[in-house]
Amino acid sequence: MLPGAALWELQDVTKRFGGVIANDRVSLRLHGGEIHGLLGENGSGKSTLIKTLCGAHQPDGGRILRAGVPVSLPDPIAARRAGIATVFQEFSLVPTLSVAENVYLGRLPLRGGRQVDWKRMREDARRVLRTMNVEIDSDAVVGSLSVANQQLVEIAKALAVDATMIILDEPTAALGADEIARLHTLLRRLRDQGRAILYISHRLDEVVDLVDVVTILKNGRVSSPAEQSRVELPYIVHAMVGDIGEHYPKERNARAEVLFRAEHLATANRVRDVSLEVRRGEVFGLGGVLGSGRTEVARAVFGVDRLTAGSMTLRGRPFAPEGPPAAIRAGVALLPENRKADGLFFNFTGFPNITIARLWKLGPHGTIRLRTEREAGRRLVHELDITSTADERLVGALSGGNQQKLVVARWLFAEADLFVLDEPTQGIDIGAKIAVYRLMNQLTAAGKGVILISADSNEFLAMSDRVGIMSHGRLVGTVTPQELDATSLVRASAGEKEVVA
């Protein structure tokens, strides 16, 4: 902890929603020149706290101080003017506007008090980008940029208002290893310039590598203040969830029987000459940097993208789905990278989300027997340890971990044999991650096959039985996880290291 007065401070901040206390007398000190990790399970109160800091929520008790002086943050505009900038996991960018227009959105510089000074806006945007030491064209349309560069534009917005506190909420959820390293280098540079940075992430290994101090929340309260917390993974995990056993509880259940085989696959969407096989009881890791073609292979297997070349077999029979419905009927399941956009029906409660993929099991001639649906839902909720409120709450009100398990329950109800898991632990807390790992063990123990895609290299290598490495749309080799580490995985995917097939 840095000595001296805090740049920003929360004192006994409390926030209630009806009878629920989301934040219970939370105190937090943020110093300039410090990266402060804010950690906790889903539902611990992190999101509520940062929404209070950025003016979206008003506290029901306590106070916020800037340089020792109490301040009022009645709305996000006031918070930004006070020097607080927030970069949320879901960006607040306008994709059809330029980088410069996004950086100065809502406060375009004027000439003569009436006309937009476009020249000044572009020059100021270039200056901000130069201070970040990044090369992004200020005239580029934001929608044409990579996710990583869009994130940098969000940070440029914060610097353009000379923010003294920058809050980053799950900033690396959609980034690859190289892009994460680049972001962390930038954050350390901003820290060294004297800014206070509040960093929220479920990727605890990267938190330990980056932050200077951590505050841990549990059930809306500070369970371990920064003054007492140790920036060590075992300490953090125990403070968040208690004793959960082994971090990666991998079981070896692979059998000799080949469940799925792909030969020389190609699609119009980046996949080129990909051949692989998945055995029953096996987790086959599909590795590579962001953009290497991992997700595109998943789309091909699930029938989203049509094959332009190659063939597939499932259970020894030809498998050529004309679309996702055909893949589902054949026994293939996809847990998509973006569960909110592609995996769940947010206008439904949990049980309809479970049964939606095989409605014909619920009754004859297109009828749905609600009693049958409830019985199936309760059985799977119990088997997968999903919250008991899943039958009465819309899925948007459930935690990320419960949402992921609902998607898995859907495919178990659909009697799937091959599970394609694309970023299955993205955006969920450590306890929910352990639950997902155990679910993978349950699937493989039952003889299911799993294709795992994950940007978390530690998780990816720990939970895979074999690893296929993608590079520029090709599978360049298949090895055991023991033959790789995070660095060699990235190098192989980038084409810098040979991999033995």
C-alpha cells in the first residue's frame, strides 16, 4: 500500500435494492500510482460498487472522497467530470463513427462556440493515442478495429478527459495472450504517470501478475481489505470462496474409441485444411491466438458455416450438417463464446432454456407437457448444482456460472455426444469455474467428447488431454499439454515454433 493520502476513497458505502443489501459498508482507498485489484465471486457486489463510483447508482449510506474531500456523483457525466472513467466489458463505442469522434463523443470541441472543430479534435485524439504509445489511425472507423484496439479507444476516452481514476471491468475477457500483455504494459505506464487504476477480473493469474494491492468482496462486504490482503493466488482464492480443493481438478477419462473425426476441413470463413479426431471421454483442446481460426472450426462442426472442402464423421457415420438444427439432432452441442447473444433466451426462465433444443421430447404432435418439462428441469438442476431459483427467474437474473451450466443442461437434455465448449469460463468467478471443470469431468466420464477452446492458457493446458494448435486457419500440429507452456503455445500459433503432429 502506498503511503500518504488516497486519491479516491470510499467510506462505509452501502447500497440496497429493496430488501437486498448489495454493498454493506464497503471501504476502499485508491492511491495514485497504484493498480488496485477488486475481486470477488459473481454476486459479491463488485458491479454495484463500480456503478456507484461511476455515478450510475447512488449510495444509500457512506460517502465518496476525492483527495480527502467528499464529492457527489449524481450521474455518469458528473463522475466523468470529477475524473472517473470506466471501461466496461461491453464497450460504449459507436461503431460507425471514427476513433476521434468516439474519443470526444458528447464533448466535441467547438470553434466559435457553434461549429465542431474537426481539425482540433483529430489532433487531440492523435496526441492522446501517442501518449498511450499505440498506433491507431484517429480517422479509422471504430467498427473496423479489432476488439483489442476498440478497448484501447475506450482507454483513450478516459485519458482525453484527464481521468485520475480509471476503472476496468473484465478488460481481457475477449483478448488473446499478446493483446493482454500489451494492455498490461499500457496500464503499468498509466500507473507510473500517477493515475489510480481499479482493475476487476476473474482471471486471477493475470491479476496476481499485474496489480499492486487487492481488495476482496464477499456477500457485499469487504472480506479482505487491501491493507491485509496478499497478492498471491492461494490466498486470494481462499479469501473469495474458501477451500475448493485443486484449482484444475482434471480427470483422465479418454478411451481408444474415436467419436468424431474431421478430415481436411475448409470453409469460406478462414478454416483451411483442418484434420482432427476426438475420442470418447477425451477433452481435445483447440488452441491458438485470437483470430487463429479456433472459433471458426467450432462453427463448422456445429453446422453454422458450410464446408467448402473436407468431410466429418460422428460415431463412425458420415456427418454433414446443413445447419445447427441438423447438428443438434445428430448429437453435437455448442456452448458459444458469447452466451448472452448466442447461447440463452433471456425472455425465458431456466427450464425452457434447458428443453428448447429437443422440444419433441416434451409431448406428441408438437405439444409441450409442462409437467414433463418441470421434471426434466428439476433433475438437471439438481445434477448440475444449478441454483434452485432457475425455474422461476429469468436467466438474465442468474449468475454467469449458473447461466453456463444451464447451457450444458440443455445439451444433456438433448442427449448430445460431442460438446464444443468455446470459452466456457469467460466472465465467471473462480467457484463457478471449478464447477465447469467438474462438469467437463462428468461429461468425459460418461463417454462424451469435448472440444475445448480457451484463451486462458493455464486452464486450457490443465484441462486438455491432447492439444491441436491453430495458426492462420490451419491445424499445424497435435501434441500433449505436457509438451507446451503458455509461451510456446502462443509462438506455435503465431508460426514461430514448429509443432510435431
